Amino acid sequence: MSVTYKFVEVDGLNIFYREAGSRENPTLLLLHGFPSSSHMYRNLIARLEDRYHIVAPDYPGFGNSDQPPMSEFEYTFDNLAALIDRFTQRLELDRYSIYVHDYGAPVGFRLAAAHPERIQAIISQNGNAYEEGLEPSWAPVRALWEDPDSESNRAGILDMLTPDFTKYQYVDGTRNPQVVSPDSWNMDQIALDRPGNAEIQLALFYDYRNNLKRYPAWHEYFRTFQPPLLAAWGKNDMFFGPAGALAYQKDLKDAEVHLLNTGHFPLEEELELSAELIRRFLSARSIG
């Protein structure tokens, strides 16, 4: 089967998603991070579509989905998760595993905590849920949390939306930057450069502080429902350190952790290993 590229209307917004594989197979919901989109999963989908039904949406303001103005859409993680929840309902996804990366973690863990009966397994590639996973590079974001009206604090975040920094997120921590396609950061930058997108990203960075407040509730979800979890983590990530991967083992009895020698986007340099770990992990738990 081949990947299809679709839109579905959710709350009046056109939400773009990639879909592949037979709906007769177990579903994987792939939730992207910052500053990416479902484009980050383009190669992984091809490695998994023979055994899984795969759905990978773009959030509002990212990728090919609509970018409603901030006067019409509240850019918070609560709201992104609520919209993706309704997206899954529109597609009639009743049971699925979630793959979470970066921003995908606060979106996906809100879904999981709200609907634990839907979650078969969790795959986290640098999708954080623990304070110890936050690296010192979060200093500019923490400064914004303290004073969001400070021009210098806003400037610190705006520096993270530049082409140079977008590229840096992809190549930092990799063993061989030449294996990372420039298409990745160039695709992301197109969205970041859209009029109004900088304010959207500032709003989400500011709202990220509320994700930390949710950590205890997510840990309680882990302890109570014990979903099997695979952490296949780029250990050289400038944002989310390996302590964040290992922390899952505090609350989950079935938490398989692999620290990969790469950066923030493991799929760019460790695609084949990541796909093999995912297939083996899910198969061992009779999912696919």
C-alpha cells in the first residue's frame, strides 16, 4: 500500500494527515514535535505500513494544516490535544498506540490520561514527561515563563525560530550531519515563516509551563494503567536528555529504554534501528 495525503475538517479547521496501511491492522497514531510536522514520519511510515495502520496528523499552525489566527484559536496544549482527540473520533480510531516526539508527548499523554482504554502502547522518541529530562537549553523558555512580556525574553524565543536554529536542531548531536536531509529543516521553516506563526510559537512555548504541572497526573496514569512503553531516545538531544527516557522506568513495569547515539530527531540518523525497535517491541506485546 502507499501513503495517502488527506484533510479532514475538525471544528471548522482543515487538518492534514498522512495515512497508510490497512485499517484491519493495529493503529499507530504518530504525533509530531516542534518545529516539525507529519513530514518527520515520511520514512518511518514506509517501514511500518505493511503491519500497521498509520495515521500522522499536523497540528493547527504546523505543516499543511490550517493556521487560524490567535483571535480564533487558542494555541495551548490543552486545545491541541482536544482537537486531536476529536480528530481521532472523526477517523473512528477507537484503539491505537501513540508515538510521541517532543510536543507530541504533552498532546499524546493528555489523550492517554483522558482515554486510557484506547491506548495499546506508547512509543516515545524524545517525548518527555519528567522534570529530569529537561536540559539546561530550556533556560530561554523558563525565562519566558517568568516574564512573558519582557522583550529580551521574547527575543530569546524568536531566535529559536530562525533558519539557522531550525537546522541546528536537526544536526546537533548527530554522528554524521550529512545523512540528515535539508528537506527536513527547510519544510519546517516554511511553516515557521508564515505570517503570524511566530506569535503562535511564542504562545505554545509560554503554555509549555502547564505541561510540567501535568507531569504528576501523567505519572499517576502510568502507574495505574501500566501501558507498555518503548523509549528509543536520541541521547544527545539538546532539549530532552536521557534521564527523561530512564525516568519512565520509575512508574512503568514494562518500560523498554534504548539510548541511541544521535540527537533530537532520531529518525533522521537512526531510522532503520528505530523501525526495528518499534516492530520488535509491538510484536512482543502481540500488537501487530
